[in-house]
Amino acid sequence: MRSIMSVTVCLLCMAVTSAAMTAPAPVPPATRLDHILLWGRSIDDITSVMAVKLGFQVRPGHDPAGVANRYIRFADSSFIELLGITRADPTFDPGMKADQDALKGGPGSRSFGFRASSLDTLHTSLTALGYAVTPFFAGPDSHKPGWRLFAFDKAPLSSNTFFIDYTTGYAPDQFDPSNGDDYRVTRKHPNGAESLTSIWLLSADADADRRQLDRMGFGQAVPVTLPIVGAKGFCVPVGPTALLALQPDGNGLAGQTLAKGGPRILAVSFAVADLGRAQRWAERGYERRLTTYAGLSGQSVLAPTQDDLGLFIEFHASGGNKGPCPGNG
């Protein structure tokens, strides 16, 4: 009897150990999608598209080593980082090099960031799950670090991703009470955009991305279809935002994009104060009529930006679904 009990206890211990090893990483409740890195044919070309054709306010950045950046910031503190090469021999970091190789120098996005307030906990948890995570990087310099992030030596998703957090030394207008007016003004956009609500990942296997997200701690995926681009897959809630893991469904825009350029960010969605205004701005910019449709976040319009940006921009009315994913309020 003692022998049987000993074997049973050992088996139970092994089961508990195995479960602990395969349990997903705990995701802090403050985690959300933070921003995408969007490459243009040049920094001035992409600035013109975003400002003139689409009605975003673009803010200055820097050009430290042949790669210039500019920013589009939103009231919910999310943003888009615009990138463009400015000289023949730019200095790329590893992530930039990987993106440029995949994009073949064209416009588009293959990298995005999660913002999390407990980076050390996430780093430890993902390491324990067997992910090849990088050491921490900080910037803009060692004397006044403004952000911390870590990425992956081998991307677990179809597009590159990283986890980032910010300190009070970064983007002073976000933290200095005396700059309150600057903070508000720089986040007001002529097209009425208020927040980044979802990022659409495109690959040949949406379920592979869903499984990796679940293992990383982002569960509760909801099956979705997007006829407007001919895609199907899953909506995964990430705090107040949503990450869509998609694959082609037929011969629509998603299939054409994947065949032409491989896995990438297919689109980004923004909530706007006035959908009609955002639609009219895009119609004037592209000199064509656009049709609204019932999207995942309510009434929406898709701007035809793929040739200019390598991805689509979706605008939808604010105050639609209560949760980031349909039926996930």
C-alpha cells in the first residue's frame, strides 16, 4: 500500500510540475497594445500620406543614424511611429534590419509593441516558458532612460513584437503638468482619431498565432471573419485593445497581400469621434468614394492605403462594442 501511495504522490507531483511548466505567462492587467513601427518609402512621403490624405497630425522625431522617425500620438497614449531611411548607409538595429529584409525596402509594418507595467515579471515568466527573450534595452540614453523594453531572439508570432514600458523621463509632455495644453493639442487630429483599438496580424496560419498568444498569457480568443478584406481568424483581447490573428479566407485583399508580401500587419484600426468626417477626409485624399460596413467595432470605413503604406487604415465610430472583441465585453 505504501508503495502504491508513493507512486501516486510522485505522479501527482510530476503532473503539478508539468502543469506549472506549461501554464501561460501571467499578464499584468495594465497590459495593452502600445504602437506599431510603420515604414514609408521615405520619411517625407509617409508623413504626407498620413497628414494630407488621412488627416493625422504628425509630430517631429529624430534622425540619429540615417533612419528618421516621426510620431502620431493619440489621447489614449498609444501612437504610431513612422520610419524612413534618409541616407545610403543607415545604421539599423536588429529589429529594423529584420523588418527591412522582409519588406524589401517597401512600405509596411512587421513590428508592434505591447505596453506592460511589470516587465520584469513578464520577462521571467516568458523565459520560464522557454521563449528566447532578449536582455532589457533602455533609452534614449543611459543618463536619462525614458523607456525599457525586451523583445525575442526568435519571433513567436508571425510579425515581430516586443514589450515596453516608459518612465517619467520620456516624452516630457506626457508627464509634466505644466505642459497639459501641449499634451492635449498634440493628440487632436483633423480626422477625429482618438485611439488605436486593434492591430491585424496576417499570416498563413491564424491559429498558430492564437496558440502562441494563449501561451504568452493572452487568452479568451473569439473567432471572427472580416469579409471586407477576405480574412478569418481570431480576435484576442489585450486590455482595452484587440490583436487580430488572421489568415486569408478566399481570394480577397488578405490573400493578395500575403501572396505579394508575406506575413505582416495587414491593418490598424482607430476609433474616431466622427466617422463621417474621417470618411470624407480619406475620400478627398484618395479621390474616390468609400463605403461604410459593419466591422468588428461597429460601423467602419477602410481607407485604401495599401499602396502608400503597405497596410490598410480602418476608422470606426467611438463607443461601439463595450469590449475589445465581439461578445467579449
